[in-house]
Amino acid sequence: MTLADQLVLTHGPSWRNRFALAPLTNLQSNPDGTLTDDERRWLVARAEGGFGLTLTCAAYVARAGNAWPGQLGVADDTHLPGLRRLADEIRAAGSVSSVQLHHGGIRASSEVSGEQLVAPWDDEAKGARALTTAEVRRAVDDFVAAAVRAERAGFDGVQVHGAHGYLVAQFLDARKNHRTDEYGGDLAGRSRFLWEVLRGVRESTGAEFQVGLRLSPERFGIDLGEAVSLTGDVLASGLVDHLDLSLWDVRKAVHGSTDDDLLLAHFTPLPRHGVAVGVAGKILSASDAAWCLEHGADFVTVGTGAILHHDFATKAIADAGFVSLAQPVTREHLAAEHVGPAFVDYLATNWDDFVVG
């Protein structure tokens, strides 16, 4: 297997290679969640730059889940025109397209959304209230409706955001999700929300629509043993085509363990049942990407490298010695790579080593 090899999935079109664009927060959408030219150009440039899968940023499925200003929306039919244009242009560039479905839950922003924070549990300090059982079911419906909307817009698939402590991951949180209805307690209860979302999306979309899932394998209240068990069940379920493990660093050890106890190694031996397994975290060179395949991944999800180089995938396939630019980089470089001003400001504000000055 090489980085240039096509990736054939159970449903939908094959990816032209083993590179996926990470679903990167970029603050480039309009206040109402509709697409801007800056965000469209950012994504289309990555499709033109050779990525096999071009994945949007986390797109909110309900206004209450809106987590930051300038977040893309897939919650309403007013979002459709921009999404249609985006899907068409990604396809024209030869890439497979996907929308990441997201709800911030307790990590949403009431200031941005204009709605009270909701979560699996009450949190008075954060001003969040627990969803009722009926509201949990409506949240499932929101994810499913967003997937159907993405399909109507012409996207090849969606990825459910089940990582990083957002709503799906909040239900999985063994520390805090002590609900007494069917959506809390043991792993079966805490994972019920995820399963209902995945089943609903699969059953409500077409036979050629790709369904993906992103998971955090540890921390955020996620027990490693439970994560391995859940991942195995997801791979065997027939509900997903690809699974992305967000590791932060593909070479990291299990939290609190020894350096040779690779987190990745706890997941790669699992039977895949035709599901493609990807990894994300500090993939900044062709050799980093090749290392991931050598250690059992089927594809790699690239974030920082794709910001620095819109054609990271093309460069890495063409040159085994390719290494992305060292940080920080200038605003002029980022502009030339089709990173819009709002995205550049976000990078400059949140990371002290990304943007010069």
C-alpha cells in the first residue's frame, strides 16, 4: 500500500489517494452559517491540491450547537445554495466531498447561537441544562436531517464528529454522563446517542452515500478500553465507511503510559470489516504519512500541513522527502495558499508559532 493508491470504500466513490483534509475550524462562514467565497476557495484549493477526501470544517446541525462565530452550517435549507456550489466545485477538482456534522453541546456558544447551552447533564457554572429524553431524540434527528441535506446538496458523504468533547463525545464521557434514562450510565447507554445517529444517517441516505465517524480514543472522559471496544463495534456494524482517530500526534503514547505504548497500536489490530481507518495528528511530511500506513492506517488526515500547503497531498506523493514549511509563516504565504483573512487571524490569535508577527 502506498500514499498514491486509490482507497475503495463500501459505499460511494473511491478516493484517488490516501490523503484526507482535516475538518479544520476556520471562522470563515457568514454569521448565519452560509458559505463565503473565502471558505469555498480554501476548500476547493485543497481539492485541486490533490486530497482524496476534502472534508469541511465542523458544520453545526442545529443552531444551539453553533460553537464559534463564522462556523459553517448545515442546519437549514438556507445553507443549501452555498453547499451545492461547494460540492460541485470539489467534485470538479477530482476529490470526494464530505461535510462534518457537529453539535457543540456544552462547548457551544450561547453568545453566538443566541440559545441556552444544552448537554447530556446540567452544568450551572457554564449555564448549561440537561437535554430531556425527547430533546436527545430531536438532536439525533438534527444530525440525520443535516446528513440528508448534505446529500441533497450533492456531497458524497458526511462524517459524524464524535471527538474532542463535543456533544457526541459528551454522551460518551464516563466521568460526567450519569443520566438515568437510556442515554447514560454504562457504555451501552452512553453510546446510544452515537448509534442512533449513525443508524439514522445510514438508513436515511442513499446506497452510494459515504458515512464516516471521527473519534477521540482517550481523554475527554473517554476510557481507552471502552474506546477500543466501541471502535471494534463500529467497525463491525456496517454503518460507517471510514473512521478517523484523532490522536493529536500519531506517534503519541497512551496518556500516562510509557513511550513505546503507542496509542495507535491499540486500534490497528481490530478487524476492519471493510472500513477504512485513518489517523490524524502532526502529519507534516511525506515520511510522517508513510509511517502511518506502515503502522496500520489506511489513510491519513492532514491539518497543519494542509494549511501551509494547499497541495500537500500532491507534493507528498511526488516526493518522499517532502517536508512542510517550518512555522511561523507570513500572512502573505497563507494568503497565497488560499487561507482567508478570518482564518489567518484565528491562527495568529490561538497559536503563538503559526503566523509571523
